[in-house]
Amino acid sequence: MNNKKKQTYKRYLTLLLLSSLIAPVTVFAHAIMVRSTPEKDAVITEAPKQVDVWFNDKVGSEHKALAVIDDKGNRLDNEDVTQETFDGSHLYSTLKPLVPGVYTVRYRVVSADTHIVTGKYQFTVKAP
């Protein structure tokens, strides 16, 4: 290979490398819960009528689940998980009346990369 071809080849490789570093890259990641009401580990004196969770990105509308369970294993949500119409990252479910105690919120969603994401957190209702 002559010297002129080597220089052209090096320029081509350099240009290719630089363009790959500058070009936007689409990265799909698992959905992450970023906020909730009641908040994780919250101690509250007024029992909520609804549980809300928000994720860092829109989640799939199929195969979603949101459940609230007491310390005896009883399910206390109304099994009516709903995805907010104008905010696909927000799920909520209404609750049966809660008495003082510790409650676990469990969720399952499908993230943009099509992986199923599950998680849980707790909150406590304390007598006023």
C-alpha cells in the first residue's frame, strides 16, 4: 500500500470513529420507579384512598399490575390498576379502607425495552 493510500485510509478510519462518537445512540433501559404516593417507607396518619407510582419512562399498557398487601398477606387494593391517559409513566390503583399497619406495594410493568420489571416498597399507616 503506498503512502497516499495509507493516509486516505487513516483519514477514513478517523472520520468513521469520530462520527460514531458524535452520532446519537438510542439506549433502551429498564423502567425504574422514581416516585410514589404514599412514598417509600412513609409513616402516615391518614390512610390513603389510592396508591400511585411513577416510572422514569412510559411503561407498556399490557401486563401491568399494582397490588397493596397488608402484613397478613391480604390484598387491599381494588384490583383496578389504571395507567394515566396522558402520562404513560403513571399507574394508580384505588384502595379498600386501611387500618393502622404496614403495607407493601408490589408492581409489575413492561418497560420500553420489553423487559418485565417488578418491585415493591412499604409504607406504614399509624393511628392518629
